[in-house]
Amino acid sequence: MKMPWIIVIAVVLVIAAAAVLWISRAMAADMQRAATDGAGSLYDLDVRTLEGEPADLDQYRGTVALVVNTASKCGLTPQYEGLEALYLELAPQGFVVLGFPSNDFMGQEPGSPEEIRYFCTDTYAVTFPLFEKSRVKGDEKSDVYRLLTAELDEPSWNFTKYVVDRDGTVVARFGPKTAPGDPRLRDTIERALATE
């Protein structure tokens, strides 16, 4: 007669564990929403420049942005050249590249801010804005990446690209191997630029 009670207790424990898991996931989702709810758009967020100075992304409101997590010691690092070319070409139309160096993928951005700035300037003549080294995935990701990934996947590697429209709404995500000159990426940027 004791066997049915053991089964009942096991079922209750399984249900309790499932409830705890469901509640913890719901709370995590609520915390992520709360982190981004205060920011109606990317341009509502405050960040820091690569040199650590406060910066307000509101200065880019009205532009189309390509947000990229960058790294100096990655096989995809030569994309800096294409990103700079795209920035110089489309900036007169209201376009900006926003670079967020990150060390999240196999430690491929180990440098100090000074080293990152020197590398980007000396090797690729980067003039588009670079911001403080950021976490771009996981529970500790920055507010910028919480907003970017609220409805899209997190970066899967360095040089994942997010297109943000003039209002600061994220409109598309492109994988790391999508080159800055890729026709699909350009088309998405140009369509966003065409919208006032």
C-alpha cells in the first residue's frame, strides 16, 4: 500500500520542479523586458565611448545605424575595412556604424581601450564611433545588446550586425559572415534610409 504514496509524492515533486522552472523563466523574461522597457529605442540609451566618456545615443536619432560587435584578433577582423567604407559612403544619407568591441568570443578582443583605438585607426583607418568594450550575450549583456536581442538572436560570433531604423527600432539581424557589402544587408540599410 505504500507504493501509491511514493508515486503521488514523485508526481507532486515533478510538478513542483516544473512550476519552479516556469516561474524562474518568467521572472528572467520579465527582468529582461524591464531592462529594455525604459528605453523605447536604441537612441534612448546612454553608453560610454571607447575612452570611457559618457555618450548619449540620442545624438544618432534620425539616422540609420548598423550596430556591430567587433574584435581585433578574429578571422573576421578585416570586416573593419568594409564597415568603414560603408560608413563613409552612406553617412551623407544619414547612416552610421556603431562599433561595440567585445571579448565574449574566445577572448578575441583582449586589448585595452588605447590598444583597440590604435589598432582600429592604424590598421583600418576607422572613423566610425567605437564604444566601450561590452558584453553582448548572456545574463550580463549590456543594455544595448538587451534591446537589440529582445526579439532577435544574440550575436553568435564577432561582427554580428543589427540594422536599426531612424526611430531606434531594430529591424534586422545579420550573421557574422555577412560582409558589409553583402547585397541583402545593403538593401535592408537602403530601405531604412528611404523611410523618413
